[in-house]
Amino acid sequence: MNETRRRGRTPAVTDRDIRRVARTLLVEQGPDAITLRAIARDLGVTAPALYRHYESRDDLVEAVRRDICADLTVELAAAGAGLPDDAATQFFAVFRAFRQWALAHAREFTLVFASPLGAGATSAMQQFGEPVGRIFLGAAGRLLTDYDVVTPPTEHIPPELRDDLTRFQADLVRAAADSGQKFPAEKLDLGVAYVMIQSWARLYGHVTLEVFGNYPLPVSHPDLLFDATLADIGRIIGLAQ
């Protein structure tokens, strides 16, 4: 009998094994299926054996989330390949790639972008210093560098939002500096921060409705509807789409 199969011997499992099984459970059954008991059963070990690798389920889920974000980052970074090397074209290519990834990976999207945060976890877009956030930040920074983006004057921004937007400005500048991004901080006024938040909310909301099939009416040509949303955002900020 093989030594590793001898009765009473606990099979050796690695961190990679645990995350692989957790990711499979996520894809096949959804976020709630990620439990230490289910993973242990699949790997042929007891649930306590997994605590040598992760302190809790939340700790494991956060590790899976980071893996998903790393994969998504690779896809978004390649989004503009083969397209004109133009800031606006590349900017909108990132959003199209994000939508395509979300539609193809609905349960991963749910975990990362549409689930309550576990203890100590942060969403991929909550911190622009994370890999996924840096892709969007880099695309936005290049757009601001190469184009004169149209934004509302400060007096048109609701006063109640200005403190939040000021903090958002500081977070963006800090994330750009920490990651070495060439982000034109001098162009990041409250109007730009306001437009960035609104644009992300529209695009994220659109993708979420589509992923979960929650459009308020049947849509025969969802690609055209998404492109129309991008075109509208482009018009608002003074870009031809």
C-alpha cells in the first residue's frame, strides 16, 4: 500500500489545493458553497486541518477574491490589444472587457463586486491601489492627460457630496503615487472626481443588471445597449465615441 494512503495518515494539502477547490465550488454552486467543511470533504481531510492555512472562512474567501482579481487584471490589461493606441479608445476598451469578463464569470463577479464584504476584506474597486483598480486608474489617468475632459463646475456639484469627493481625490492621488502611475493630479479637481464616480456607478450598475438578468425589459441586443451607454458617457465628458 502506498505510504500516503496508509490508514490514519492525513493527505498532504497545500494552500493552492484549498483555493482551487474553493474556486471550483464558487463557479459551480456560488459563493455560499465555499465552506471549510465542503473543501475538506473534497480534499479528503478534516476541516480543522485547513486552519493551518486559513484562520477562518472569511480569510479563505479573501484569498480567492485576490486570485480572481489577479486573473481579471490580466484580462483588463490586454483589453486594448490590437486597437488604436488612443487614450479614449483604450479607456472604453477596459470597460468593454470588464463587462465581457463579468458575463462570462457571473459567480466570480458576484463574489468580488456584488457580495457583502467579509471581515478585513475590501472590494476590488473600493481601493484603487489594488490591481483591478490600478487598471481603471491608469486608463482614466491617460484619458485626463491626453484629452480635455468636460466636467461640471464646482458650484454645480451638490455641497453635501464635496467632502466625500475631496477624500476620493486624495485616495486616487495616493494610489497613483504608490503604484507609480502617471496620473495628472493637477487635473483631478472635484468635477473630475464627480464624473469618475458617476461614470463608474452607471457602468457598474449596467453590468450588474445584465449579469443578474434584471433589465426592466427584454433586451434583444445587449451589446448595442452597453455601447450606447459608453457613447453617452463619452458625450457627457466631451469625447466622441
